[in-house]
Amino acid sequence: MKEVKIETVINVYEDLTDLPKDIQDLMQMAIEARDKAYAPYSKFKVGAAILLDNNEVVSGSNQENASYPSGLCAERTAIYYAGAKYPNAKIIKMALTASSQNQVTDKPIPPCGACRQAIAEYEIKQKESIEIYFMGVKGKVAKSKSLANLLPVGFDSSYL
């Protein structure tokens, strides 16, 4: 048996004001999207903003449904819309933010596993890393240089 060590490296900014101006602007778009989320059941609102290589920004928010599996996370709402509207554009950066009516979200909240897998599909498809910034409502902001960094042992089409 051989042990393999896998490491994830995250850069952490003290708060939104420490981010480069272009990322502050992208995160502000994610905040605006978060405020439009439909989350009457979980009370957990998420917003995503995606910068494409054609300089378009696509945003999305989570959309819940009383039939729980029928809802969709903000990241997938945004990424699928970007893929549908701009099928040849590459995703450069993503900004994500989450809030809860049940508690203060003051630490970085990363994408869920299903969203990581969806983002991975696009990162693999475009053969370029996607920078991902994520935060709660306030406090520290985390940056991952790529989705592969957040999902180092991922599933892709090579297994099919």
C-alpha cells in the first residue's frame, strides 16, 4: 500500500475590502444575486457571480422548491445559464456569498459537493482553472486558485 497526500491551499483575505477592486465588484454582484434568492424553506440564501472571458458577468441565486430535490443552488443556476447563453466563453472567476436567517454567516462558505462537480465539468471542458472566491455575509473571504483545488479527487468523463 502507498499513502498519497492530497493538499488544498486556500488564500484568505480579512474582509471584502482587502480584495482587488475587480473582485470586490464581482462579489457585490454576487451579493445582489443572493438578495434575490428564493429560499423560504432553508432560510439560506446564496448568490453567485461569474466573470467570463468575453467580460460578461452572469449571476444566479439559489431557487428552492417544496419538493426539495427540485431546487437548484446559486452556483449551478449561474454556471448553467452562462453555458447556455455563452457556450464558447470561458469562465475566469466566480464569486460566491451566503447568508442565513438562522445564524450570522461570518466565515467563508464554499460550494457544496454537487456544485463543485458542476463547476469541475466546466473547468475540465475549458482546460483552464476557474478562480473561486467565497464568503458569508461578512468577515473573511477565501480564494481557491481552481475548482480542482477544492475537489482534488473528482469524477470526470474519463471514467465513463
